[in-house]
Amino acid sequence: MVDDWEDRVSEDKAKASRVMDVWRWCDELTVMQAALLANDLDPSVKFCYVEFWEIHKRPSGYEAAKHAITRALKSGKIKGEVIPKTHSDEYGVEGDVDATTSNVDVESLKTWLETERGVRPAFFFPAVESKTIPDYMNPKHSRYSPKLAAAVRVWQAMEDENLLRGKPVLSAMTDWMETRYKDLELIWKSKINKTAISECAKIANWKTEGGATKTPE
């Protein structure tokens, strides 16, 4: 009987782990989902109704995560879409950020968690991905250079052939950085630093002969 019970527990844990892994397929998550997953809670089970629970009955850590993610989303530190509540009720007032429909870009969220908050929640940074951050990519390092880190990140991003389709390499990298210039800290006087973006693209460029990238057949 004990062996059977242990087998069932083991199977349940394995199943739960597989379900959580599926959430890692998402490029975007709602604020609610992100806050739950940051606390290792599955948004697809009973917690999908968490926003309709009284606050004191919500899981420990959920409100803190939701508040932090919401503030970062509203300030532009995390990319995504803010959708306000359309009506007032006992759970919030009209105009508040609607955690069930507002969404965040997962990669932007992970960058913010790691570089801005200095945390790596297990769901977003699973053990298989865990590794020491190279000194040149660590914002806390005394010689950290945002331009160097941006050049490395844009070079890595070009693994996605869709980003290069029909474009010169420099243009593709420039486009990628211009949509993420805040995350990459390519800013001058609170505005996009196009000079820095151009410099990073030139450093990361491996196709110095120029010309558009051929479309894969």
C-alpha cells in the first residue's frame, strides 16, 4: 500500500511538472499568470480564479509579485499591454490595471527580474538554464558595459532566421534593438540612443560585405 501511494505521489508530481513546463512555451502571459508562476503556482488549476478571491485568501507572495509586475509594466520597464478595469467592484476600481487581461512579454519580464530586481524565480529560470552570468553580461560587475551586453544580446537574437528574412544584417539588428532600447539601456537623455544602437550593430555584424539576407528555401 505504501509503495502504491508513493508511486501515485511521484506520478502526480511528474504530471504537475509537465504541465508547468508547457507554460514555458508562452511568449506572453497575463499579469495574473506571471505573478502565479513566479510563485510556482499553476494558473490553469484553482488559481485561475485568484483575482476573485478575498485578498487575505490569496496565495502568499501573489499580491507582492502582481504589484511589482504591474508597476514595472506601467512604467515601461517590462514590455506588454496595460488593459484597465472597465468597472468598479469589490476587487478594484475602474481604471486599475486588469491583472487578468493585461499582458507581459516573457523575455522582457525575465530581463527585468534578473537585471533590475536581482532575482531568478525557479519557473522563469529553471535548473536546466541556470548558469553563472558571464562578467560582461552582469549589470552588477564593476566593468559592466551596456553597449557590450547589447551587442552580445543582439548577436544571439539573430539565431532567429525570421528576424533576418529579406533584410541586411545591420538593419535587422538595428530594428531588434530599437524595439528593446530601454531593456538594453541604450538611452541618452531619456530618449533612444540611436548612435549607440548603430555602434552595437556594427560590433555584432558578422556580414561585413553587406546586402540582404537570403530567404531560406
